[in-house]
Amino acid sequence: MKNLFNFILKVNKLKTIPRTGLVWLEVKNPPTITDHIFRSALTSWLLGEKDNLNTERLIKIAFSHDLGEVYSGDMTPFWNLLPKDKKKRKEALKRWIRLPIKEKEKRNKKEFEIEKKSLLKLIKPLETELKEEIFSCWLDHKKGCTAAGRFFKQTDKMDSMIEALEYLDKKEYSFVIPWWEEANELIVNPLLKLLLKTIENKFYDTKVKVSNNLYDKKTKREIRNILDFILETGKLKKMPRRIWVSLGVQNPEMVASHIFSLTLLVWILGRKKKELSMEKLLKMALCHELSAVYTGDLITPYSRVLPKTKKEIKKVFEKWPRLFQKEKQKKFKQDYKKERNAFQKLTQKLPTSLKKEMIQLFDEYKTLSSPEARFLNQLNVLVVLLEGIQYKKEDPSISIDWLWEWTYEKCDNSLCLDFIEELKKRFY
């Protein structure tokens, strides 16, 4: 457990590393690596399921593909090729860099070795089975060893391009040209080619004829709806967690980063729960906070008792609010109804089978009506506690005793209790 715990702490550093390409373009509050991983995993699940691929494998590849950036930083195809001068660098970013084949191969090999070294350093202390699985998923992304690996590499480039379009104004779309050129070079999957044309029509107000005879009108409409869904979930990369905002945390994590943390913990600890479905756990983790797109990020029982001033708010967080059973039930019903309506609104235009699957996962999680949901709820508490502990290290005035109370009240799974003990040894 100690090595797993250290691994999770190191990976959490990715929440503070912004996406390099958008930093170079001077985007304010750019998404972090964990924000990107969350949405690339969600995107690959939705599109991969449409293409009949192994979605569990896709999500794991998504979560492994940038882990090495804990040490290497966020590398882009432009690394070591841009001028140091900000003005000249920004101008250079309008063009896709053309290189001789030999130089390109040399750079790709060097980048591969840097990322490989960084990832191996990160996963070295882990037990062999987990270490091999993470490395296998990363290698699949880099080399395209399986259909899932090849599909994710293309999806990842697509999601990066969507991210650039989301964070830039229309007048700055000339900077997206390199993303377009890279995507056009890389994307060969017919479904993703269809999505590429759909993105062009969406963002550039064009009417590019989607001449893809492999898909009928229904599929083309479904891809438009999936794109709209993807764009809506992108709002979670800009939505700070209200619990940390209320506590006065500087630079709190976004909802997207929280979803990343929970999904990663599902993979790391859930693999020990052989009786549970890993695919279901991963998908449920990705779904569990999506309703925040419309409800905002709801917080604990405190949301009903928070005063207005910062000083009074901190006092409220000094203890965990105790509620009568009837009050708890009333609160649950109110929140559940609000969140479920939001989730249904968010998923309403998705393909029927996908919408049904996601709503079922959401319902199970909220009502604790499956073994996976009960386990995931406990992991979610652990993720919040771990995040709170790290914020307290930065600002000792923050009170998190209530989080310890909440954790012991919610957790009874032996794996979770072992994790709590490791937390106590390290921080309490």
C-alpha cells in the first residue's frame, strides 16, 4: 500500500502542470494534464464504444499515456524547435513544422526514450503486475500495438485539437492550423474522419459535405450529438471544486481533475477487487460528476449551512454537520432529483444504448445499488480526503478534521481502511 500511495501522490502533481501548447499561446487558466486525461478518456470511451472497441482498454490507455509527464513535463511536437522570443514563438505556432523524414524519425525516437524513462521512473516501485499493465497501455498508445491503442492515439490528437478550439477565440483560430495538419496526417479511422469533418462544420460555420459512405444519416447525426456532449463536458475543466473554493484554497482543482483522481484510484485499487467489474468501475467513475455541467459542483451537507463571510465559513468547517436520518433522506432526494435531471439533459441526444448505459451507471452510483457503486463511493471519499490533506500542507489554517470524520463514517472496505491507515501514518 505504501508504494501505491506514493505513486498516487506523485501523479497528483499532474494537476498543477498546464498544457504546454496553450501556455505558449498565452491562454489564461489553461487546462492541466489531468483535465486533458479526463476528457480524452471520456471521448475515447464514447467513440470507441461506437466503433465496437474494448472500452476498458481504451480508458486505461488514456490514463497511462501522459503519466510520465510527472517528470518529463508536457512535451509537444514543437519541443526544442521554437524561438525563445515570445513574439516570434507565437508567430511560429501558426505553422505545422515540416521536417526531413530522417530528422523526424530521430526526434520521435528521442521523445519516445525521454517519455519511456520518465514513466519507468514513476512506476518502478509498483508491484510487477500493475507496473507491466501501465507500461503495456502506454506502449500501446505510442506504438499502436492493438486496435484500441491505434484508435486512442487518433482520438487523443482529436481531443487536443478540440481543446485548442475551446480555449481560443475565433479570431485566434489561425493558431489551430498545426493541430489540423497533424490530425489530417494521423487520422485514418473512418469514424474519426467523420468526426473531424463534423468539428470543422461546428467551429468554422462551414458546410463541408461529409462524404463518408460507410455511415448513414443516423450515424452522422449521432456523431454530431457526441461532439456536442464532449464539448459540454469540457466545461468541467473550467469548474473549480466548490468545497475547496469555500475553504479559501488558492488554485483549487477543477471537477475534471477530481474525476481523473477517482478514476485512477479505481484502476489502482479496484484491480484487487476481482469480484467487481473493472470496466464498470472505470465508466462509473468517469460518469459520477458529469451532472455538474448543469448543476454546478454540489458539496456535502455544508451546502445548506454555509454563511456568507470567509471567517464564518471556516468556523462551519471545523466540524462535520450531524443530521437526523429524515434530514439526510430529504437532502439525498433533493440532490438526486436535481442531479439526475441534469444528467438526463446532458445525455439526452446520445445514441440510445450509450445513454441508457450512462444513466444506469449514474443511478447505481447515487443510490449505492451495486457492489461497484458502494466501493466507488468509498474511493471517492478517500480522494477528497487526500486532496484536503495536500491543501492543508500548503495552508495550515484550513480545517480538515471534518474530512477524517466523514471518511471513517463512510468507509468500511478493508482496502479503503488500509489506505486510510497509510494516510494517518504519513500526515496525521
